[in-house]
Amino acid sequence: MKFSVFQLSRIGGRAMNEDRMGHCYTRESGLFVLADGMGGHPEGEVAAQLALDTICALYQKEAKPTLQDPADFLSNALLAAHHQIVRHASQKGMLDTPRTTLVAAVVQGTSATWVHCGDSRLYIVRDGELLLRTRDHSFLEQERPGFTEFAPVNRNILFTCLGSPSKPILDIAGPFPLLQGDKLMLCSDGLWGSLSDAEIVQQLTDNSVSQAVPQLVDNALRAGGEHSDNVTVVAMEWETPEAFAPTRDSADSAMEGVFASTLQAGLYDSLTDDLDEAMIERSIAEINAAIRRSAGKKA
């Protein structure tokens, strides 16, 4: 697997950066994750870090060196992250739970599969065109049955996220075949809320990811002004030409069975050491049991 990857997070005009990002890979598979802790609830940065840590821990456990089913992995990992956040709040006796959005992609073989919950987005750009982007889980982006009467008001409000009392709604897509030069980008709303899709596509088309990402982040911060949101981006270029070798983070450099990772440092890095693997295993077991029960009812 050959790819270039560049990631960057800036605090903007906020008191704290509640975004988290990271990627890890084997010789034959790669995982890219971005979480945006939600303001208005306590410890958004903790929710985002827990989501990142949980999904990456599960990936490093299950990619041998590939995932058997990337879509199933992403679905289970997202729900396991949700359970970790809820348990964290319960253990601390919190009256309100930390919450976060999430977008994660697995690149394996010659295709990408992704999951998202909330309004952190994934974009795929090819030959100067926007092939696709995720649709936010907001009233603005999606018409929700029973909520039409609220459409004119607060349409940017999210109707799902990780860490909320209700089970998160998630969208999974893929596998989507990748071609030479395709660029896949994950970003928080601090970026797309300040820049148009056209500007995002233009920057990714005209530049390598190592050049485009800093420019996009700078432009978003400038457009957001002194009260700019946190801006976080992880972007990957598939099968990068050798001209970009100095900036390439290639899975070819990883030995068989050895994981490489570049996880964003944050205030809550210590949470990685505190991840309860037994809890994660129980979460997966609970999810699989629920799926089996659901399948039995349909039958």
C-alpha cells in the first residue's frame, strides 16, 4: 500500500481544542480517524479522545494485517467507542455525558470504506472533481420524518452523536474503489463551516496533501476570524507519485505484523493506558448479540 498522508489541528479562537485525529496502518491496511468533541456538554475533548483511542485499539487488535470486514469493523468500533464514553460518564457520576462526532475510514486493498456520525465529514476528490462527501446528521442536511415543522429553526443542530443517551445513528459507505491520485480527506466542521466545497476541491486538486492541508486550515482560520472554531484535517493521497516521496507516509515501510501510528497528542493521552479491553470486548459482544436478536426477529 502506498499513500501520502498529512494531518493538522489548530485551536482557532477557542479556549481549548476539542478535536482529535490520528491514523495507523499495517502493510496492507490503513485506518484514519477524526473526532470533534461537542461544545455545550462537559469534557468534549475526553469524548473525542476516547473515541479515537477505542477505535485505534480495536484496529490494532483486529488488523492481521487486514480487517476481515471493514464495514463491520467500523460499525462495531464506533458503537464500542460510544459505550466507552457512556461508561466514562457513568463511572464519574456525570449528570450530562461527554459527546463527540466521528468520521473514520479504512483503506484496504484498492478501496476505501468509511463510517460517520454527526457533522465531521469525509471528502473524496478525483481529477479536480468532488466525487462524494458525507451528509451531516443535521436537520439542514437531511430531512427527518416527524421533524419537518422544526426545519426553519436550528437546522444545523445534530440529531445524533457518540456519547448521547440514545444509540447513535451511523452511516457506512463503501467499499469505494480508489484510483491513482485520488485524495480522501476527513475534517471537522471548523473547516467546512468556513470554506466552500469548491475551495476545498480546488486546494486538494492543485496541491499535494502536505501543501493543501496547511493552506486549507489557514484559510479556514482566517475566514472564521477571532472566534474561529477548532480546525482539524486528515488527508490522504492514494498511490502517490514518487515526486512526493519526501512527504510520503507509506505502509511499505511497515514490517509485516507491525503497526505504525501517528495519533494526535492531547491533554488526555493518558486515557490510552486506561482503556478497559474487557469493556471493549463486552461492548462488541453486546452489539453482536443485539444484531443476532434483530436478525432472529426479522426471520
